[in-house]
Amino acid sequence: MGASDPVVERETQKKEEEGGGGGGGGEEEEEEVRDVEKGEVVVEEKVVDSNSNVNINNINDEQRGFNASMMQTLNPTNPLRIVINGGRRVTAPRIATPPPSQPSRQAPRIATPPPSQPSRPRSISTSPPAPTPTPQQASRTTLNSKKYTNKISLFLFVLHMILAIGLVGFLVFKGIQGLILASESIKRKEKRVLKYLLPQVEAASLLSISLSFSWQKAVRVWPKFMVHFILWSSFFLSLSAGILLICFQKPATDGVGVCFIAFAIGNGLYACWVSQRIGFCCKVLIISLQPVSKFSDLNQPTYWMLGTGFLWMSFWILAVIGALNFYFPPLIIIALVLSLAWTTEVMRNVVNLTVCRVISLYYILGMQSSTQFCFQRALTQNLGSACLGSLFVPTIEALRIVARGLNLLEGEDEFMFSCAHCCLRIMESIFRCGNGWAYVQIAAYGKGFVQASQDTWALFERQEMEPIVDSDITSSICFLTGVCSGCICVIVTAAWTAKVHQPFTATISLLTFIIGYLMTRIAMALPQACVSCYYVCYAENPDNRLFDSTIKDRLSLMKAGRDIVVPTPRVPHRFRET
């Protein structure tokens, strides 16, 4: 074929490169999605796209044709032609004179380029820039972060667990030693504790596990009814527990009973105050729980954490019994209670992070990720953030509620309420650096706790969603669900203990309330995580097709002043100016 053969070969090669480049891109994208699902890191190394390679080859052919045409116009004795021939010997075969039988085929290949493309050969001197990654590619790379977050908090929690396990083991040994080698009085005391305290506490643990799954299942099946039911059942159950304890007419039970009644009064006032928010809360809860049906194993982390919690509490109560046979029993029991609270709160946040990872990937990428890999990620990379959040979020939210309550009591003492506004402003600033909404970005992007809190609140401010998230009562509903379980455990065990050994009634009531509350909060982490993902993922991308107009309509009503909602206490504008 002569001079036309290289042209055909180059075109065939270009088509093969185009076909190969397209197939490779699809495989890379599929592998990338698979890695995100498993929680693995994906590193994309794309230097030049296949289409860019084809364009560069075309430009090289045109440049060679242009150089050949320029050299043919030069005199063979011209020094410039001699220099070019000496410096670029590789071009000599391409400018060879074609056979006389095919002059017409070679002429078009060495013709000068049109005047509109004189600058194209000069652009080949610079290497083409690497393609800019799309936001989806960048987000996938970030979603696969494997770095450990909040390593100092993780180290402190691991150190705490080592000390707690050592203390519990030592106290269990002291309890056994007291039963075997101690004096008769100590033996009688410990036997009495084992007989009249241990069965009630173990029964309360089993009862709280049953109640936790019942509450979670009921909230998922009948969310609208359960929101009303939890708000008012927590009021009646806490009031009933307080009245029951007062009826025993003992100083210890009277003190505990008064605390329950005071909480019941505040709970009733809160239920009346948030009655106008219930409708929107139920609507968001129904929508946010819809993706749960797509993941059949989403409750497996809850099963593991509740089982682990039951085993730990069984040893923990034996350590409490052993502390009675050691120095400073009240201080040791308080330390054991604080350790138990932090440990179970970390368990709850592990479930929270797992569910947030699964649901957020569903919203961000539209994919169904593996619950097992998300659970492993929560127990490894994100465990430090769970430990840090478990320490500070309950404290920050409790102080924020107190500051808001003080600002509701307007009076004439300008100095006192200026201090209240100042405290609220401080708590609002702290809340930006540490809040429960941060778990979504911790689970999705592997951020640290403080950075995730700040970024999440910045998203809410950008979408003007602060009034909506401030008025959300989902976290309160989950909290009151734990209170309901705790009060049920108190009613059952207090009546049981008063019948068999009344002096232990107040102690057992407090222990069983703590156990019932903590175990139920672990199970209720699932609906709370779903609602958090709904708000945070919407604030990140409101145009996502998985979201409807619920939040957008709510914002429109609030801006138009047609949404009748009791405002959440915030810092007045005159106190925001420095």
C-alpha cells in the first residue's frame, strides 16, 4: 500500500487505545465503589485520559507534516536545512520522496496546515495538565480515609479500660476472699448482699435489654404514635416511681423519690412546651427511617454491644459487692459508676457511628455498604472520636439545656440575666466545637471530633438550618425512652426488694435505673443516627434526589412567619455584639 499503511495502522491503534481506555475507566470506577463499600482506601493514578492521548497523537502527526513541508521548501544547500537534518534524523524517513506512481496520495499528507491552526504545534511543547478530579471522585477518596481520629482520647480510653478491668478483677477477688477467708460477720454481710442485691440487678439487666429492643421496634413501626407515647409515658412512669419510693417511708427512699417526682414535673412541662414540634419531628422520623429496611443486618452492632454490656455489668455488680469489703467503699462505687457510664456511652456511640456510616454512604453515593465493615471501622479508626464525644457531648448538652432554661425566666434583674445570657453565649460557642451532629461526618469522612462538629455546624449555617436542628426533639425522645426503661426497672426491683429486704431498696433503685437507662440508650442509637444523617446529608447536598421537600418547605414557612413554633432560647442580638 505504500505511504498509506502508516496512516491505517495509526488509526487502528487509536481505536484500540480509545476502546481500551473506556473499558479500563469502567473497571476502575466499579472497583472504586467496591472499595468504598468495604471501607478500603482507593488511590487514583490517572495521568492522562485516553481521549487526551488520541488528541496528542493527532497533534504530533500534524506537527511532523508541518515540519516536513517546511523542509521541502528549503534549498538542499541551505545551512538551516543541514542543521535540521543533523539534529532531527528521525524525521528523514517521513520526508522521503514518494514513488512516482502515487504522487496524489502523498501530497495531502504533507500539505501545510490551514491558516487557522498555526499555533497548534507550539502548544505541544508543554505537557498536558492532569485532569481535575470530580467532586464525586474526591469525596470517595475522602470517604475511604483510614487514619485514626482523636488518638489521645483513644489512648486514654484504652488506659481507662485496662485500669477498670484490673480494678473489677481485684474487687471480685476481694469479694470471693471475703466469702471464704473473712470473719463470720463479713461472710454474713456479703452473703446477704449476694442474696438480696445480685438477683435484682441481673433481672434489671435482662429486663432492660428486652425493653430496649421493644422500644426500638415500636419506634420503627409506629413512629408517630410512639413520639407522643414516650413523651407522656416518661412523665407518668417517673412520677409513679417517685411516689412508690416515698411510700416506703425511709429517708433514703424518700430522697430518691423526691428526685423522681421533680424530674416528672419538669418532664411534663417540657412535653407541653414541645407539643407544636411533634408533627414535624414525626415526619422527619418517618422519612429518615425508610433506608433502614434496605439493610437487614443494621441491628447486628446493637446486638453485640448489648451482649457485651450485659456481660460487663454482671462482672461490674460483683465488683460493687467486693467494694463493700475494701477501703472507702463509697468512693470506689462512685468511680465504678462513672467508669460504667463512660464505657456504655462509648458502646452507644459505636453503634451510632456504624449506622451513620451505612446511612450516610447511602445518601452520598446511593450505595448499600456492608454493615460489618462499617462496624469494624467504628471499633478501630473512629473509636477515638467516640471516646471523646462520649465524655463531652452529654456534659455540653446538659449545661446548654440549663443555660437555655435560665434564659426562659425573664425578670427585672438586668445583671442576673445578663450573666445568664453570657453563660448561654459561652455554651453556644462550646456547642459549635462539640455536638452530637458531628458523628455523621466522623463516620463518613473520618474527621476528628472537633473538626467534624465545626464543619457540621457550618453546613447548617450555610443552609440556614439552625432553627430546625435546634428545635429537633429526636435526641430528647431517645433520652426519655431510656428514662422510661429505667423507671420500669425501678418500679419492678423496688417492689421486689421491699418485699425481701427493704434496707436495700434505695441502693437497688438507683443501680437498676442507671442500668435500664444505659442499656436502652444503646438500642435507641439507631433511630437517632438515622435522623442525624438525614439532616447533615441534606445540609451537605440539598439537591440530592433521595431527599424530598420536607426541610425546604419547613424553612420557607419559618422564613415567611407562618410556622407556629415555640422558639428555642438563643442569645439576644444585643448580647452578641462585642
